[in-house]
Amino acid sequence: MSIFEAILLTVITASTPLVIAALGELVTERSGVLNLGVEGMMIMGAVGAFAAAQLTGSAYIGIVGGIVSGALFSLLFAFLTLTLVANQVATGLALTILGLGASGMLGEAFVGAPGIRLLPIEIPVLSAIPYIGTVLFKQDLIFYLSILLVIAVNWFLFRSRTGLKIRAIGDNHASAHALGIDVIRMRYLAVMFGGACSGLAGAQLSLIYTPQWTENMSGGRGWIALALVVFASWRPWRLLAGGYLFGAVTILQLHAQAFGIGIPSQFLSMLPYAATVVVLIIISHNRRTTLINTPASLGKAFVPDR
Amino acid sequence: MKKLALALAATAALVLSIGSAAEAADKTKVCFVYVGTRTDGGWTQAHENGRLQVEKEFGDKIETPYLESVPEGPDAERAIERMARSGCSLIFTTSFGYMDATVAVAKKFPKVKFEHATGFKAADNVATYNSRFYEGRYISGIIAGKLSKTGTAGYIATFPIPEVVMGINAFEAGAKSVNPNFKMKVIWVNTWFDPGKEADAAKALIDQGVDILAQHTDTTAPMQVAEQRGVKAFGQASDMIKAGPNVQLTAIIDTWGNYYSKRVKALLDGTWKSEQSWDGLKDGILTMAPYTNMPDDVKKLASETEAKIKSGELHPFTGPINKQDGTPWLKAGEKADDGTLLGMNFYIEGVDDKLPAQ
């Protein structure tokens, strides 16, 4: 394997959880709900996936465990903010703190247990393409899922009727309600999709990225996913590009250090964030397109009049 | 409903405080403040093992409450003060970043005794203790120098503080003693604890032709990458053989237990005094995990080196050693003094990295 392929492989592993978690949050935010609990749902997904894989011996059941844990945990957020109309920002932050603590408690029995690695699936013919074949077509299931999810979400939001309804709710929940759309029900589903995606991203962490359970192993990736959604101005393809840009700069700075090019490591560690800021400035240059894409009801509480 | 809950909580608190007061009457409180979680598999777990040893030894005479995941900074001072107020006689604060907080609280509570790990600020009621980790890293370096085919090792470093720079230099010094052309590649991840980032750094080093890994970070993620890629590696703070059964060569294990029990005994006997202790392999504050996954001659060399360090025959930093730019640091036969080591801010020759500014 050439160094080019090796780097690409590491970049994919580092970017996949960011893309998946951000994609889920994108759908949630498109419906007008701001869930800052991504980090908490991700870590719950990681512990759920690890536990399920340990107890059954199957990494695939682990994936299911991660998705279910994330979705169930997000249900708590949905109940508090949609049914009880609690403040979304405060509840989201609480969800993160609760998730980090609860996962540590639930996972105590699994600390130090050797992980079960999700093995790659080789796609015949395509994997024989030189340079990119082994990198792109000899990957694990979660990577394939992440790409399929981007395509599916993009189609769903902009080409399907239900997607149109979700965007309508996100832009003006009162009008959508007046049109007869069940705002609360749709938002419940959108929040749970976000939770399921964060859970899947967590499963990638504890089954592929570093197949082990360690407290706080999400290491702030949930926050980066949140930033990615804004970075992508709520568009799935931009989100994919942003996720890979961030992953690539993160990995390349490590290679630059190992290569010994003599640039201070603190500066290199800062690069992924600096790159994000630069791209954000370029994107927000055109205020009109930014405003069109921003869900206008984002973070606003909705109480249906009966 | 709210009132009822409050009343219940108040009653519960009262019952709890009475319970602990009754217990504390005849037991001395020895308290611990941890920076990470007890189960981190590395640094904090090593301190937790020490606490458990003390409890086992003096269990009928003492209680050992602890606080975990206490961040360095303003929270630390609050946490330590809370411990002092709750009747602790001796408080171990187990992270470098607790230094100023420990000293500040110690001023307010002159009767309470404090012990701060890896720091350098002491007072009448503040002792410091540290471990000569570099002795273990020197042995690791010798093993790496013998086994590496590419003559290059990779080191996953955390923050450019003297402790870490000293570790990198000790490793290089050991490797150089058996392979004069030995090189080291260093990646600074700027964190003690981030499994994903540690794994990424390990992969980057391996992809660039390193065939032996050493880490200064706290989790087993780099060891796991090494195991997957079939690259030999060294564990850190705790034995990591479970994460790398086929690749771990040895690990530097922190064994604070003996020190803790010595100090608790002094406290109970009334002979506790503020001291600045910096023990090493010979005192058992630091032990090497079994030498595994290497040929017998290397194993023998490693054990012999360990014995020589223990007997005092060998000091890892013995000249001639040049600084990175080739200027002389230690003359032939000259040994580094503790002051220079504790403030180390330069690389020795052979480290292929630019030291970040501190």
C-alpha cells in the first residue's frame, strides 16, 4: 500500500463519524429543532454498540445497539423540548452532560475488554481499481452506509413530499401547522433520526476507529459535527465535503509532524479549525444563499393552539 | 411535591452526614483527588490501585474518600478545599496541574497535610512526590534500538513540558547506546486523553516507516493500532498487554502503592514531614511489565540494564551526550543533575523533531 492510500484510509476513518452525526443533526435542524446533545448521543451510541457487540459477539448487532441507544436517548430530548416545551439549548447541553456521565457508568464493566472490530467488506471488481480501489471499496459497512445516507438524505429533503414538509416546519411551524401538518410528530421523528445517526457515529468509534470502550472516547467529535452542519449551510453534499476537509487536515497535520517539516505542532493542531473558519468566511460571503438555507424556526418552541 | 422532595433530600443529607461523622470519629481520613476516571486504564488507574493498596493495609484505621475527574484549574481548588473541610488529615492531589491549587488550599488549612504528585512547590504541610519515569523509558529505548529494523521509532507526545521532553530524550539515549544512528519521529497530539487522535497519530507514524511505537498519552488506543498493524510498542502507566498481546514489548507501570502506604504509616505514627521525594525503579515506585515479544538476548540486555539502574551503577543520562544541534551537553562520564532534568527544555541529538515552544 502506498503512503497516499494509507493516508486516504486514515482520513476516511476519521471523517466518517463526523459526517454521519452531522447528517443526523442536519435533518433535525431542518425540522426547526436545535439539539446540542450530539456529543451525548454519540457517546451513548458508542457504549451501546460496544456493549451489544460484547454480549452477542457480533459487531453487526453492535451497530444496531448503537443506533437504538442513540435514538432512545434522543427521545428524552424530544419529550422534554417538544412535549414539555423546555428550552432546546439548555436541554441539549444537559443531554450531553448526562450522556457523558451515564455512558461512563453503563460502560464500567467493559473497560479494558478487548474490542470486537467490524471487518471490511470487499466489493468485487471495483476494489481492483488502482489507487482508490482498495481504499474506497474494501471498507467497513458503516463507511458505505455514510455515503448512502448522504445520497438518501439529499433526495429525501429536496425531492420527496415528506422532506418538503420537514423543511416547511423548519421554516415556519405555525404556517405548517395551519396547513394540517402534524408538527410535533414530524419533529419527534426528525430528532430520533438525528439520535440514530449520532448513535451510528458512536458505533463507528467503538467498533472501527478504536475498537474499545473508554470513558469520554467521543473526544468532542459531537461538537465538531454540530459545527459542520452550520458550515455546510444545511446542505448534505457540502456537509460531506466539509467532513472530509476537516478529517483530511486533521490527519495531514499529524503526517506533517511525523515528517519533521519543522512547523510548530500547536499551529498544525489548529489547522483544521482555521481551515473551517476560512471556508465559513468564503461561504457566508453571499448572505442571500445563507439565509435561504437557514431554517427560520430553528430553536424556537412550538405550542399548537387547540 | 417540590417541598416534599426538598424535605426528603434534607433528611437524607442529615442521615448521611451523621453516618459519616460517626464513622470518622475513630478513623483517619486519607483523601485522593484524581484528574481522570478511576478506570482510565492508565495514569489515574495507577493512583487508584495505590489507594486500594493503602486501604487494604490500614483498612481498620483509615478511610480513603476520593474525587475523580476533577479538572485542572479553578475547579481543582474548590475540590481540594472541600476535601480539606470534610476532615481529611492527608490529601493526595495527583496531577501536575493541581500544584498551585494545592499550595493555596494548604495555606488556609495549616493542620491538614498535602502531598502533590509531580510538582515542585512545597510548604511545611505540602510534600511533593514524583517517579523517575525516564529510567523505564531508557530501558524501552534500548529494546527499540535492538529490535528496530528501520532504525526509527515513533513517539506520541502530549504537551511540551519537561516531563515529556525528558521521556523522549531518555528513550533516544537508550536507543542510541545500542544503535548510534537511531532516529525518533515525534507527534504532539496536545492532549493526554483522546483515543481517536492517539490512534490517528499511531497510524501516521507507522505509515511513515516507523516500526516501533512509544506513547506518553493515557489510553490503549495506540497499542491497539500497533497490534492491528503488527508493529511493536511500549505501554504507558499501566500494563497494556491486553490491548497488544502480540506486540507489547514492556510497559512502564506506575506503582504508587508502596509510597502511599509509607506516607500513611508516617501520618499514623505522627512522624509525617514535608519531603520532596523523587523515587525510581529501585524504590519500586516504578516497575517494568514483563519483557515479552522479543528474542532472549534482548530480554537479557533489558533485565541487566534494569538491574544496573536499580543498583545505581547506571544513570540513563550519562555523557557523552550532545544536544540536538550538536553542541555538547554532558561530557564523557558526566551525569545529568536532577535540576536540569526537571526543567528539561531541549532535545538531545537524534530526535527528528522541532521542539514546540513552551
